[in-house]
Amino acid sequence: MYFPIYRPRRLRRNETLRRMIRETRLSPDDFIYPLFVTHGRGVRNEIGSMPGVAQLSVDWAVKEAEEAFQLGVPAVILFGIPKKKDLRGSEAYARTGIVQQAIRAIKKRLPELVVITDVCLCEFTSHGHCGVVVKDQVDNDATLKLLAKMALSHAEAGADMVAPSDMMDGRVKAIRETLDAKGFENIPILSYAAKHASGFYGPFREAAESTPQFGDRKSYQMDPANAREAVREAALDVQEGADIIMVKPALPYLDVIRAVREEFDLPVAAYNVSGEYAMIKAAAARGWLDEERVMMEVLTAIKRAGADLIITYFAKDAARLLKK
Ligand code: PBG
């Protein structure tokens, strides 16, 4: 087919025609909405680098979750800011921890909303690393026990799904075995399978107060240059029992999303991270970009690349637009 017999513009002539041949469609069902929960009551601390996102006390977090659910968003993912950080991140696996409290409150109010929890120690440790530090190194195998303990305490509090984001080797297996041994064989694991050591997490670290106090995360998170390794990482998590595999960040890693999509038949998630959100918000605030348009274009691109699920701070805004 070639010009003038074939004219691609014929099917672009109006919105109805364009709707008919659209290949990728976003739905609120695709979104997972992140929430940062903090101690106290009536607390709402806006994050400077993430306009519209705030650290919320449990009462406010329940309201946010409810709003998202009413807009058709099926799931939230919880991050916690502890009262006190220590070397082993004790609040991460405490029955009275902030995330455990939030799970109970949200599930009580919204039993049908899927509550996912981020499983990682960095928000809870005084050094800000994702595991136990021994001689300035993050000790892989010592960390596994704590991650499994953390996942179990989330399940006991009523979480519907756990999402390990620490990038320790073997953590999916460790968590799966612990959950199964305690009767939580039906709790799925959404693994951050290919998580890169990215500068795009900057605003999140302000929100979660989780900046490493020395060094960086490059000895456990992946090199941004590697896509083949991302597929290998995902294969390991699949073998260890992951139910959903995630690529992170999303927008600068569309090729990785596609590679993982093509290799596995499990659901694939992508994390449209804090820096991706902040870039759009900052440019839109200056009038340099049309926020709604760019937001929908980016989310569509992430889905087009192969993601079934997208964790995004835009979840409510995008769902609202899709409802119109
Ligand atoms: C915890 C975690 C991080 C993010 C999700 N879980 C931060 C990090 O690894 O430093 C980043 C999410 C975002 O930037 O929106 N390990």
C-alpha cells in the first residue's frame, strides 16, 4: 500500500474515526495510587517537589483512598514515615507501625479497595539504606529476614498484596516462604523486579524522608544502562514466586517495559515515579507544558509499551479525566 492509494490521514479525519482505530486505551483500572502515611491526626504535610502530594495522617489517608476508589481506582500502595528511625528499621515490622495502622483503617472503611504495601526498610532505618548495614555495606541475607517479617506484619494487618522494593537478592522467595508458612498463601507479591538506581526518585525521598545518609543505592539497585539484566532480574523473581513484575522508573525505561512484557506472560506493572511527576508539574506551573495533555500522553505511552498496571501520583487526576 502506498500513496496515493493508501492515505493514513483518511482514518484521522475526526475524533469518532480516531476513537475507532485507537490501539491503547487507559482506564482507571490500570492505576495504583501511592499514599505516604505519617503519625498524628489531621496532618497533611505538602511535599514541595510534588505539588498535590502530601504526607497524610491515617485519618486523611483514609479520605484520599476513598476519593481514589470512588473515581474507579482499584488500589493504593502505602509508604510510611515512622515516629523513630533506627539501625534495623524496627517500626517497619511493628504491629503498631504507621503502615500497619493505615492498612487496618483503610480496609475497615473500604474493604473492596486493594491495599498494597511497599516492603523496604529505607524509610525506617536511621542510615536510610534499604537493608541492614554491616561495615558500611548492605548485608543481603541478614536483610531478607527483616523484609519477610515486614511483609508478614502487613499481611497480618490486612494488606491485600505486598510489593518488595528493596532489590535484595532472594527476597521474593524469602517473603513467599514466610507468608505461606503463616497461612497467607493467597497474598500476591508484586515485585519491583527491575528497579534502577535512578535520579528520578529525588522527590520521593523528600516525601518519604528516606535519603541514604552515606553512599548511594548502586550496590543493590540496577544500573540505568542495563536492559538485558532487567529481564534476568525479572526471571529470578518469577522463579521465586512473584505474581506481578514491575519495571521502575517508567518513562525513561519504556524499552525495558517492552522487553519484560515480551519475555513473560505475568501481569507487568510500571512505576511512573516521583521525578517523572515533578517534571510535568514544574513545567506546567511555568506554562511550558499542558499538564493534562502531557499526563495522559505519558500514561498512554507507558501502557502502550506493555504495562498492565501503572503506579502513578496522577491516578486520581487521570481517573477524573477518564470519567468525563
Ligand atoms: C523504597 C522506594 C523508593 C521508591 C519506591 N520505593 C525510593 C528509592 O528506592 O530510593 C521511589 C518511588 C518514586 O520515586 O516515586 N525503596
